[in-house]
Amino acid sequence: MWGFPVWQRPRPHSDGSVLRGHHLGRVFAGGHDVGLTSPESVRPYVKAQKNDDRDAEGIAEAATRPTMRFVELKSQEQLDMQTLHRSRDRLVGERTALINQLRAILLERGIVVPQGKRKLEQFLAVLMDEQGGAGLSPRMITLVADARAQWAELDRRIAAFDTEFIRWTKENEDARRLASIPGVGPTIASALIAAIGKGETFEHGRDLAAWLGLVPRQFTTGGRPKLLGISKRGNRYLRKLLIHGARAALPHVVERDTPLGRWAKALLERAHLNVAIVAFANKLARIAWAVLRRGERFVVRGLPLAA
């Protein structure tokens, strides 16, 4: 869904945020004030049946709304980095499916393996290399050996992406600032910059957290506010990375006598661990926005708490 320029002066251009939207945005940026609009924001303005004329009319109408939200135009470098992350995420999904299949093959033959990717890898090394596939038929031995080879290849390819993220983070000043935040490493830093740049689209840090779906979903009626679970809107991949980063960093943060550490410790005392992790991910998103907008590193002040 995309449209041509809707005015000649000052010649703004509104484009549905589709696969080629950022490319077309850069093409028109030379003579137009470009704004990319999300298809879900334009849909209410499309009248009657869907066709190209109605789509263009709806985009033009949506672009005139004073409260319309626009997608930030991404640079070629941002799109490249975002593509790398999507490719890595696809490989991780393939590896997870392969691991689940291996577990199912073993379970159907009465072989139960402890949970965890590393434990399965160690178990297979003993079963196949030391025990010669005891309890498995020759066909299954060949199949499991082939799956292990695929697993090793996927690990190698995923590690190559991780190496590229580390290299890019070291070369990018904004990414180095983000990496100073607890729980934020090269993967999260590069993914954040690829998605939001310097965060100029968001007026406040809480806007970024809301865009990532890390805030409670509201259901207010008759003046009675009701907050439900997190909305899970926006960028699912970034939300997943931030929650994993928060889960890894939270135990270390609560051990330090810092404002962030005291906040996290008080949160753990009154909330469930998973709720605290999501709240900490929300906090990390707000901190990341502040670091990007202010151009300053995150400074940890304080000492470890006494035992």
C-alpha cells in the first residue's frame, strides 16, 4: 500500500510502510518531505472496497491527520543490519526446530535427555562418539549423525553473525554507548540502532517502551482504568532480546548499591520474578532511549552490596 505525492507545496510524500517503502522514501527524499505510514494506521481511512485508487486516497487522507504517527526513514546501513538480524533469527529458529526433533527421536526410543541445549549436545557426544549410538538402529544412527552435522553448521553460521555484530558495535559510537548499559550487548545494541536509529521518533523513553510492547495493556471504561498483561505490540524481536538481556543482567544488578540496583531489589521483593524481568526490560528500553538522545554512556555509580 503506497501512494504518490499528495501535495506540491511543501510537497510531502506519504508511503505505506511496506517492503520497498524505505527505498522509495530515499528516492523521493530529494524533493519531498517523506513520511512512512504503517498500513494499520492507514486502513481506517480506506473507504469501501480495496483497490489502488482507494489505497492512495486513504494514504493521502491519513497523512493530513495531526496525530498520525510516521515510521522513521532508515538508512541503507540500518536496513543492512536489520537484514542480518532477521537472517540470524531465522537460523536460530532452524536450530531450535532441529534440537526439538532430536529430542523427539530419542524420546520415542525411551531415551530422555535433560533440558538445555548444552546438555543435549553433551549427551549426544557421549551417546554417538563413546557408546556408538547404543539403543538406536543403524538408520537412526545415520539420521542423528546428520542432524548433529547440521547443528554444528548452524552454530558456525550463527557465530559468524555474532562476530559481525561485535565488530560493528566496536566501530559504531552509538552502539558502544548502548553496550555500556547492563544487559545490553552487541546483539541488542546493533538491533536497537537498526530499528530506531537515534530514537528521534520517540519523544519520551516510555514511548519506546510502549512501541516495544513492554507496557501493560489498558482496558478502561466508565472512568475505571484496568491494566492487563503487557501489550506485546511493536517489534517482537527487540522485545525478546531485551527480556533475555534483562533476565541475564538482573541478578548482577541487584547486588550493587546503585539507584538501578536498589530499584531492582525493591521490585523483586514485591513482584514475581518474571514480572520483575519484564519491568527491568522496560527500564532498559527507557535507558537506551536516554543514552541515544543524550549521546552519553550509561555510568554505573555505587559499590557491591555487603553480604
